[in-house]
Amino acid sequence: MRHSLCSLLVLLLVVSCVRVPTRFTQAQPRDVLYSGMVGRWRGGSAAGSPAELVVVPAPDRDGLELRYRERAGARIVERPLGHWHFERSLDAAEWGGVNDARSLAYRVVERSGGQNGAPLTLVLEAEARDAAEPARVRQVIDVATGSLRLRTEVQVAGGDFMLREAYVFRRAE
């Protein structure tokens, strides 16, 4: 009896120490966004200007650095666009300009997809100034396997949102 009781205790101890590994069934939304955006992209503006976009993890903080490359004659000109930093919950973001000279605080007003391989779409809005007038800036980011679409719209003085710029890229790697 004593042997059976000891065996049972040892068995219970072993079972309580053995953990079933936690399985992550879904990646965190920000991780899906970051891993989907990092890389080299080829495409261009809606106006047809060819361009290349390079997205790398920002070395100075937990975010993304965007570098825009375009052909200027026989040479390629690369210019930094800025840094995106998204909250882990993907409910807010900050866009910092080159050398963080200017910064806009965005709120995510719409988020869809990003699970089970579905494209992730984010709609962000911020208060800003456009030609010295109060304005609302809307950024739309669509990240799918092999494609990235970026669109900027501006709304001035309560009018409709007007397209400012749009880019469509395909993964170059």
C-alpha cells in the first residue's frame, strides 16, 4: 500500500511538472504587419512613376524605417522617408519624419484581416496642417503576401478626403 501511494505521488509530481507546450495559433497583429512590410519592394506611384521601397527594422526603436529609391538618370537615389512605430495592440501609431524632425500621432480607425494568411488592412487618421489649414490625414496600408499598397488622403476644412498619393509595390525578393 505504501509503495502504491509513493508511486502515485511520484506520478502526480511528474505529471504536474510536465507542461504541454503553449501553442501560438495566431501571430500578434503588429508582428504580422512588421513581418509583412520588411523587405524590398518594386512598383511605384499611381501616376506611373517607377520606384523601389526598402523597409527595414528601425535601429533606434521598435519600429520600421522606410527608404524610397528611384532612378535619377543613370544612378539610383535613396532617400529616407521616416519611421513608423505601431503600438503592440495596433490601435495607435506614430510617423516620424527624417531624423524625427516632425512626428504625427495616428489612431487606427479601422483594421481588418491579418489572420490565417488574410491580407492586413489598416486605416489610420491624424490631425495635421495642410497649407496652413487644419486638416485630417488618412493613411491606408494594405499588406498581403507579395504586395504592399500605401495610400495617403487629406481632408481640409470638413470637405471630402482627397487622394494625395498612392503607391503599389510587389515584393522584389
